[in-house]
Amino acid sequence: MALDATLPTTVPAVRDGYPALLADTLHMLRTEKELHRSVLLQVTVFGGFSAAWTAVALLVTRPRYDMGTQAVGVLTLVGAGSTFLAPSAGKWVDRYGADRVNLWCVAAGLATAGVLVGGSLGGVAGIVALAAGVLLIDVAVQCGQVANQARIFALRPEIHSRLNTCYITCSFLGASAGSWLGTRAYTLFGWWAVCALIAIAVAAAVVTHLVGGGRLPITGAGAKDAIEPAPTIPSR
């Protein structure tokens, strides 16, 4: 009651009902091209991330490594190092633009698949490959998140919450699909299939953009400093 009496009264900018707001969120996914692109990039990379982590937990606890869940925890700590790059990712977005940072994240995601293949070796070499791979995919997800949200928050400010709701919901749906597919791939075909799944998931974003026929513009403060044009990944 004290808070109700002392806190200022706020008037919502939108008075639409909850069902209407949900419907509008789905509509924006179809009509806002920059939102669509951000969702696509994050869903594919986050899906690969989830597939990797789900299958890594299965791999290190199976006979090839025969380690306990503690080993998975140590790998998680390695991957957590990617959080320290988030502030730098924001600076890169300001300098080079969200599209270029996304391109780097996609490249890191594709490289992850190749690095994680080394996990099939077992032993120390395999653990090192797994640690490097999960760190790389974590960096791709963290930096991609910063770039994608910078892109969608540059859109209409009056709909920021709905844009973010749509983006986050789709991201976690992609992560759930990646986790399920990663488990199935490992169970049916083994670790190599998981690495192939990660490569396919991340490459899906590249293929979709190439089919679209657009270009990645150089945006942000770094446009004046760029020596070469931004790499081409067409937009939808």
C-alpha cells in the first residue's frame, strides 16, 4: 500500500488487449525485415549452440571419456568465458555495424563444427578440442545476441518490448529444436553427426541470405574506417 501511494503513476503507451498484442508480435515477424533477419541469425546459431552442449554432455559421460558430470561443469566454466566479450561486442557493433558482427559470429559457428570434430579423438586432445569448440560457439552466441538486439532496438521505439518478445521467443524455440536434434543425432549416428548438424544449422542462415540477393551494408561509426566493403550476405 505504501508503494502504491508513493510510486508515480504511469500510463501505458499501448492500450491494446493481450491477444491483440500477441497477434501483432506474429505480424511483425512477417513484416519487419530486420527483425526477421535477427531472428534467423540467432535461431540458427543458438540452435547449433544447444545441439553442441546437449551432445557434449552425452559424449564426455560415455565410455570414450567415461567422465562424470563434473567434467561437463568444467567445460561450462570454459564456455562462460565468452561473457567477458559481450562489452567488446557492443563496441564492435558501434564501429562496424550489426551485420558485420553477425557475419563474424556465423563464421565462428561454422568453425566450431570443425573444431568439435576433434572431440572424437578422446583423451587430452579430445578434451582440448571440446573446450575450444564450446568456447567458440559460446562467443558466437553472445556476440550475435548483442548484434541482433542492437539491430531490432534500432527499429521503432514504441514497439521495443514486442520486438524483443518475438526475438527471444523464437531464439529459445530454436534452442529447444537444436537440443532435441543434437540428442537424436548423437544417439543415432554419433559425434560426427552432431558436428555436421551444427554446421548445417549455422550455414542455413548464410544460404537463406544468399538466396535473398541482398548485401550487408557497412553501418555504424566504423563505416568511415572500413578499408574494404562488408562481406556479402544478402538480406531478405
